[in-house]
Amino acid sequence: MTTRDHALLRIAVDLCVLTVREGSLQALIITRGNEPFAGRLALPGGFVRTDEDIPDAAIRELGEETGLDLGRLHLEQCGVYGEPDRDPRGRVISVAHLVVMPDLPLPVAGSDASGAAWRPVDEIRGGLAFDHDRILNEAVERARRRLELTTLATRFCLPEFTIGDLRTVYEIVWGEPVDPRNFSRKVVNTEGFVQPTGTKRVPPTGRPAALYRTGAATTLNPPILRAGGH
Amino acid sequence: MTTRDHALLRIAVDLCVLTVREGSLQALIITRGNEPFAGRLALPGGFVRTDEDIPDAAIRELGEETGLDLGRLHLEQCGVYGEPDRDPRGRVISVAHLVVMPDLPLPVAGSDASGAAWRPVDEIRGGLAFDHDRILNEAVERARRRLELTTLATRFCLPEFTIGDLRTVYEIVWGEPVDPRNFSRKVVNTEGFVQPTGTKRVPPTGRPAALYRTGAATTLNPPILRAGGH
DNA sequence: TCAAAAGTGTTGGATCTACACCCATGG
DNA sequence: CCATGGGTGTAGATCCAACACTTTTGA
């Protein structure tokens, strides 16, 4: 081995928590209370503790900063950001995570952050602290691809949802319209994507829609592809 | 913020370097010279230095342990492995990388490792130190998916290759036969996958095959899918 | 002329897109 | 009975697996 100057570093988790809300794709954003970047917007996150596994740190930080319980939510590693100067406090390596959840009321913010709130991705893009803009963009792009190849979209929905709800998720995350009639068939004919509950939901106007729950499948075969190729 | 016991940790890079050689998918494996796991097989890797970016550390370690120059090779992060007890020396978090390269003669092993060598993935599976079996399996599975969706396969080939060479890569990495006639058309008709050099290579027996170079595209649209779905 | 590998033509089936059309409900 | 959203039928285009067949070389 060469010189033994391998560093002792701090390692952090950052969370890109996404939901579909009020007709747009939104991310959970905190306003930083401390330096560096005090007063600026950032993704929730924090340092990993001694003897703490990385997913556990992500779950803990999300609870501390937003009051959310990751128990039933989709949590997925989506990159390591380790440039030496990415944090002015010194060397910090961050493991970014993508979290997807339905539009639930936010519990009151916990001790750590002076307010976590949903903000439309399109509004905050370009204004985040650290390298969080890059993390956000890469996480959103990953979510878009995941909708093509996996059943991730159901994670944006409440436990019971209609095909229309699911289609809205695709339209908002992809930012393009999806044909309701063909989409309905694709979803229902894809083994394990959704399972009917047998019940229906009556909309304010129009025909009642069948309700579904998430199915057992995780990958979509065949995939559901966006129109533009990519 | 809560208690400030966030740890100072060591961070390492591990490298899953893959090639197609002698009719099988092979990985670059070292025999460990030091404890822990002295004498056992492992993936190349080592600690990240102070002020060193993570990809730079991967490139440096590969050079030190194998003499290879990553300059023109495919290098891709493929996961973070951070369980508290994964390394008996203490808390070490590893960023795993997938490297893909053609079957080139290995430079003489450098200072660090007493011998890096190609070993068929199927032979070493289950026998690696640390959690490297898991890293290897996940990296190989990622490579398999990458062949479906990207032009990664050309990275297994020398600068000039035939469609047959490329097909062999698919067959060996996927572990299943691919129809030569349909494959040829798919590759040639996919914009930007390969570009003809205008020259040919004459095999020991049979009709000469046109030679190609890597094209400009990185993603395959449409994808080239395996038979079994997944 | 034969073996071997490269490459083309073609066909039937699967799948997707686009859109016409029908269904079920509240006002 | 009308507006609204849910859902089905279907024709045409497109894509793809399978395989017969042709091409081009060395021996």
C-alpha cells in the first residue's frame, strides 16, 4: 500500500422525497436553519451515525426533519456525491436516496428543521443549496425511468386508487399526456401490476371507476414507454 | 440537531472489472496479501484519500493493483455498501464501481496486490472476501441490464469489431444464445450503435465480416431485450 | 465442392396507436 | 337528457422471432 493518508470522512444521506400533489410533481424541501447556506432551500438529510446502517440513517433523518415514517414508503439509493469541495464544512460524502410517497398530510415538522414543505420541482429547480440541484435532477430522471420499467407509480398513490389516478401520476411525472383508453388496458393486462378490490369510487361527475391495490410485480414486462423515446 | 455522534468513517472504492475472455464472463480478482481475509480472493479496491474525488480513487486503485489505465474504459458507480459490520477492521463504507473492458493483456501487477488475474465469474461466485460476492452479483446483473438498454456491449470489444464479436458478448454476458441474423439487423439499424469502418476481417474459415467502431449513441431505442423477459 | 460464418428475404404473430363508440353516474 | 369521466372494439402500422436461403471466403 502507498501512503496511509486515506481520510476519515463524514458520510451523509440526502433524501429526494417526491409526491404528486395539486397537479404537479413536488419534492419535500427544508429551509436551512444553520450555516452553511442558512435560509436557503435544501433536500432533507443529515449525517450517518456510528454503527448505523445507511438506510436506517435515511429513515431516521426523514423522521427527524419531517415527522414522516418511512415504514411503507419506497426508499432507493440513487447515487453517491463525493466531490471534495461539495460541502464548505469539509469533506462530506453524501448517499442520495429517492423516496416516493402519496400525497399525505405532513406531520408537524420535528426538532431539526424549521419547516419541511412540499414545493413543486419546477419551482425549486436551480435554487437549492450544496449540489442538491444536481441530486434532485438525477433523482427525478430516475423516477421517470422507473415508471417505464417498474411498478413504482403505485407508490405515488394511496392504498386504493383508480386507473385514472395512476394515469395522472404518469402524466405529471413524465410531463406529457397519456391516452386514457390505451393506458387502462396496458395496466390491467400487465400481470401483477394492480389487483382489483372489487369496489368502486364515484367521482363528482361521471361513471364510477374500479378501485385497485398494488400488485405483487415490481418490474413491468413489457415496459410502458414514453412517447418521445427519451 | 440531535447528539453529534455522527462518525468519522473510512470510505473505500471496490471495482468489479468485467471482460469477455476465453468464452466466459470474467472478473479481475486479486488474492489478498494482508489480514483480514489474507489469502482469500477479493475485488480490487482501496481507501479514498483526503481531497480525492471518488472516481479518481477508483482509477488510482485500479492502476496500483492491476497496472490498468482506466483512461478509455467504462467506469460506473453501482452501489454503496455500508453495513456497519461489513469490514472486520471497523466501519468502512464502500462505493462499488462497474468497469467494462476488452480482453487486453494484463500489465504486470503493481505494488499493492500479489497478483490480479482474470477469473470466470461462475467459478469465483460464492468464494469472495467481505461482502464482495454480493457486490459482484449486483454488478453483473447491472451489466446484463445495461446490454439491453445501452451500447455498453461495445466496451467489451476492441476498437474494431465485427457484429459477430458483439453478438458473442451478448451471448456470454446474458448466458443465452442470440439469433445471429436478427441480431445483425438490430445492431446495424439502430442509429448510432456502430459505425462501419469500411474494412473487413477474414475469419479462419467463412465469409469475411464487416468491421465496425463504437457509434455515438449511448442508449438503445428500442432496447435489445433478452428472451426470458428477465 | 464442401464447411463455416456473414448476411438478406419473408412470413405470421404480437403489440401498439389512434380513435370510434358504448357505459354509468350526478345534476 | 346532458356533461363527464370510465372503459371496450377495432383497423392499420409497426415490430419482431423464426427460419429458408444466398453470399463469400479458405481448404
